Amino acid sequence: MALTGDQVDLFEAAMPRLKAIAYRLLGSASDAEDAVQDTFLRWQAADVERVEVPAAWLTKVLTNLCLNQLASARARRETYVGQWLPEPLLAGDPMLGPADTAEQRESVSYAVLTLMERLSPNERAVYVLREAFGYPHARIAEILDTTESASQQLFHRAGKHLAEGRTRAGADEAAARRIAEEFLAAAAGGQTEPLVQLLTADVVAVGDGGGKVPARTSPFVGALAVARFMRSLFTPNEALRKHLGGPAEIHLTTANEVPAVVVVVGGRVIGVMCLEVTADGIVAFRSQANPDKLERATRQWSATPRGATLVRTL
């Protein structure tokens, strides 16, 4: 059935919210785009005149499409080469969605998106809809075809799992930025001890190369091991420049609401390193280097006036 102009406009008005929900559910911007497109195809095929609350109908369809994708994604990730990390979104990307409250910002942080891989698909859906978009449990129950009490139980379990993975309180935005700047200065200085002082004893550094670029298959763990690794990454050397295919610009910006180091070669983003900063220091570095997961970041980097700090060129 052909849609009227008003019906197309209605869907387009809902798209930003749908994309933001899908990204939080899937951890992949490209998969989120596909889910929203599939939702439009179902909207196009539906008897739209009989849909009483279009926004609720679209959210329900999208969420269930994402739940199906999550089930198949778990099987795919069993054969994924190396560590799997979400696709990072740079500051200003509309797919990040609402960021008015601390809960909304945290729900799209790189640390939480990574931790949400521990949740069941239904736990993840309830957490995202409730925490990031403020849906009441009665509405969530309708979306998931369950009961209100079951939705509340899923939300409680999701929160418990996520809390178990985050044992320290995060630093405020200004403090996190300052610590990130100190980290980059220390890493560029070529000395290990100043770096160690900025890290927690149990700091972890993990990278996702997706089998497309070299990346260690197991994380670096501990302040000394991570400090030595970071020093090697940020110390200029000709071998690294040759490997990268030219000079690399190192920028400090924000991705997924946390400080992030963006590495750019020839206008192309080749790496995004998100820092998890707590009051005790940096507790984790999560680096995305899989080129398939950096295409959107490169497009945004090219299209957006640079407000990020150019730290140095390697």
C-alpha cells in the first residue's frame, strides 16, 4: 500500500529516535540503519490507517527486529576474530540520541555499550527503553509482549549485571577531560612512570581489529603493562608511520559521551580509543580499529568542522 505524504513525514519524524534506540540495542550504527530501514518497509506494508498510535507501533516493530538481530549476532560473534567492541560514534552524531540526563549519557557510553553484551536481548531492550528513553514499564511490556512485573524484573537484573561490571564511580566531564589530556602528554613524553600514575592498578586495554588490522587478541592488564603499550603507541617512529601509510594526526575529542583519542591518516579515521575515567584514574582503554566500524566516523569527521584538539602528528 502506497504511503501518503503525511505518513512518510510521520515516519521520518520518528527516525532519529528509532535510530538512537537501535544503536543502543545493537552497538552498531550500520546495523541500526538496517533495522530502521526494515521498520520502514513494514510501515509501508502495514494498514497504516488502522494503527492507533504510530510512534508505539514503530517502536515495537523496531525493537523486535533488533531482538532478532541480537540473537543472530551472538552466534556471529562466536567466530569473530579477536575482541568484539561496539562501533564508536563521535560527538555530535545524531544517532547518540538524547543526552539530557546522566542516565541517558551513560546508556550510550562506550563502557556501558560494551557491558551490555553481557545482558540477554530482553534485558538489554528493557534497560535501553527505560533508562535512555523513559518508557514506563507498562509500555515496555506491550512492546515485548510480556507483563509489567516481568519488565521490572528484567530491568532490575540488567542494572545488577551492569553494576557488577562497573565497580568505580566515573569522573565528572571536566575531570575526565583533564586526565585524558594528562594521559596524552605523558604518553607522548616517552616515559612509563608518569603514565602509571594516571592509571588504576587493574586498568585494561582492549582493541578490536576485526581481523582486518593487527590487534592483540587478549587485553593488556595492569598499570605497568598498559603504560608500556601506550608509550609504544604514542612515541613517534618511522616504522609506525610506514605501517600506517603516512603521518597520523592524533586528536582529543569525545565519542559516546567519554574522552576519546581519534587517529586520522589522510583524512580517514583509522582508530578511536575511548577512555573510561574514574575518580581513581583511567580504568580502561577500548580501541576500535576495525575499518568496517569506522566508516561512519570517517564520514562525520570529514563533514564536521573540527572542534577537536590536534594533539600531535606521529
